[in-house]
Amino acid sequence: MNLRAAVKIIFAWTALTLAAPLAHADELLMVRAERPFTDAINQLEIAIQDHGYKIARIQRVDVGLASGGYKTAQYRLVFFGKPEEMREIEQRYPQLLPYLPLKIVIFAEGDSTLALSYNPAILQAYFKIDALQPQLRRWEKDIREILDQFASAY
Amino acid sequence: MPPIRRYCIILASLVPALWFSAPAAWAAADNGTKLYAQHCAACHGSHGTGGVGMPLALPDFLAAADNEYLRKTIRLGRPGRVMPAFRQLSDTQVSAIVKHIRGWAPPGIPVPARDATPVRGNAEHGKKLFAKYCSACHGHIGEGGQGTGVTFSRPRELPVLAPALNNPGFLAAASDAMIKTTLMRGRRGTPMQSFLKQGLDERHIDDIVAYVRTFARHPLHAARSVDDEPPVIVRESPYDMDKTIEKLKIAIGAANLRLIRVEPFDEKFFGKDKEDRRHVTVDSCDFNFLDQALKIDPRVGLFLPCRFTLTEQDGKVRIMVINPKRLSAIFNNAELDQLCDKMYHVYVNILEDATF
């Protein structure tokens, strides 16, 4: 093998190694907190607010189900966003609105609590708006951090 | 610039990034505990006791499952049965997770060696035995128990949902010897009993193994591509915003969904005086449908609520709703895909009625 071929192989390997995490981004982000639901949802609200987001609504899915006679564990949806970001999406990319505001599902599983969200990066695959990529990456980073904080808080 | 020099310059510019990122990646690769917490604990429980996913810390499971089974399961997942394929993990990382799982084995239980020797048996006779002894839990064609998640689809004291034995991920990961061992030992702490204790002998068990292996000839879960599905179902309304909202409310009622609320999209962010009334959300729910969906997959909250978003742009009003067929793909749950197909048609009918 000559030098040129060797350098090409090393170049290709290096580029692939660095690019790999981007090519295999998780689509569903999910964590477990070893805490009861009531405590855990408080921690989730704190984590969301710590990252500069405003909670728009907490939908009590379990209450709706129970009122209809269905048996359920505690189950809530937490909607959140940054007002100025939501306003910009409304004005420039209204086709994204069905997937917004950002949302984290939280539900009890015995003495544990699970929280999950879809990775905002999937919106790039769905809508293919290059100009939105930095925004989507920020949301992904924030949601990962929020979920990590939620899962590790004591 | 000569190509070789160009490559060297680019390579040199990448080296610092690699230099700084690689040690962290290598350190993480060795930390099975951390990797398990990051990728597995949400479903399988922090201590392998199960939940949305199977319990892994059962002594009989760890006595039967060889490391290759665990590695292949992590790599291939269970197509259509929630467990995703972790192709992004390195071999070192997968091995670290396997080592972490092994740590739950009680003292004295050795790591079973991979035995790739095929089990010889009478598959026709095995089919009859399967129908008698296995199908009540594993399904008539090995499709497994319905639903997932300890919270919604099965009692908490029952830690396991019968696995799908016809799943291509399972069939690729499990050796005949592992299936045979499971049949012979059973799995204490689950409804799976030792078949020897139920009166079958080793020859009968070989027949069942031979039959289970035939499932590979008839794979059930053909991978379906939804890449062509639009992320949003959209209809243009011939009416103004107020009239469209009224028509939509009637259509939602006609589809037996309960109307929850109508509000400007950004009202909760800006308050009632500063909201943009050109973007309105109409939330609804079919609690009976939701109850079914939660039993199939407790993560379905990501679809909720059944939200219709109306936007007014250049004098035209459009109604949009998430296309459940597209979003369902990220859940890797074939049962959920079927429900989402139904929901898709419900949404389309509502939009058609509201814009007719």
C-alpha cells in the first residue's frame, strides 16, 4: 500500500468516526427516575425551567381516563417552549405547529417514573428545512439535558 | 495543491477533535453500568427487574442466555416488538452492557457457553405440543403476548410478557440449545414452567425446539417503510377560521371524540391579549381508544392529545394533524402501527367532514 492510499484510508476512518454519532441519533429519548411520580414530576418541571423554558400546560391524562372509568397509572403530558421561539415558528414554519410546543410524557411505573420525548431531530427528517437545523439541535441538546437532570436529581 | 497534501491537511485538522473525543468515548465504552443506565434502564429497570421491557435479572434467564444471545439481541433488537436495534453502539460498548447484565447472576451460575449445535427433533410433533403447552401464552404462531409495559398491560406481580418466539430478532439471537435449556429449566418468577416437570421428556422438548425453529420460514413483521408518509395530514378549508372551527368541532363529535379545548396556539406563552389568533389548536380525545393504545404501548402519550392545528395564511385556512402512521415508526411496535393506521383514517374522516 502506498502512502497516498494509507492516508486516504486514515482520512475516511477518521471522518466516519467523527460523523457516526450524528448518523445514528436516537429518535425516542427515554429515561427512568427511581422516584415516585409526585416527586419526579416536580423535578421535571424544575429541570425544564432551569433550561429557560416556560411550561405552557400540564395535561392530566390520568384524570381524563379515570373520569371515563378507565384504570390507569399517573400519566401526564408537559408542554413547554420558549415564547419567542414558538412565535417565530408560527410565523415562518407553521407546518411544524402540530409537533409543537415541545412535549415530555411522564408516567408512573410502580415506584419509578418514566419520562420520554421524541428527539426534535426527527423534525429535520420529516420537514427537511435546513435553516431549522441549528434550532432543532439546540432543542435536542436541551431535552437530553432536561431528561438527564430529571433522572439523576435527588 | 496536490491531493496527498490536501488529505494530510484535512486529517491534521480532524486529529484534535478525535484526540479530545476519543478518551471520553473509550472511557464510556468500558462503563457498562453507565451504558446500561443510558440505553437500557428506562425499559428494563435500573436493576433489570423489567417494566416496559423484559426482566433481565432472572437467574434462570441468565443461566440459559449465552453472551452471544445478549449481544445479538442488543444489536438486532426485536423488530416490531418495541426493543430497538442498537446499531450505534460499538462492540466494546455492547460487551460492557452484557458484562453489566451478567453481574446480576447469583453466585455459582456460570456463563453458559454458546452451543450452536442444531437440535434434531420432529417439528410436526412439536407443533402439536406447542399448541398444547405453549400457545396459550406465546400465541398460536409464536407471536407473543399482546401489549407491553408493566404499568398498563399486565398486573404488576407478573414480571414478564410472553416473548414473540417468531420474531426474527429472537430467532437470530437464540441458539437451539438456549431454547431447549429454557424449556427444560423453565423461568422461575414467571409463568414459564419447566417442561420436564410438566411430564415432557427431552425428546418432546427437542420436537418443540424444532417447531419453533420453523417460524423463521414465515417471518411476520415485514419492515414497513413510512418514509413516503407525510409527517402531517393537511386539508385546506373553504371557510374562514371561525366557521372552520365550528365545522371541526361538529366533525370531532361525529367521530365520537371528546372535545377538550379550543385555544390560540401561543396563548399560554403570551397571555390572552397578545396571542396570535391566526394559529388555533383544537384538542380532543377518544379515551376508549387511548385506553387500548396505552395497553399496547405506554409511551403513546407522544401522540396526545388528538390535536388539530388550524392556521390562517394569505386568507386561507388549513387544518393539520400529526400523521400517526409516520410518528408510529419511531416506536418499533407493530401492534401500535395497526392502531395508528386506524387513527389515520379517523383523522382523515374528521378533516374531510370539517372541510366539506
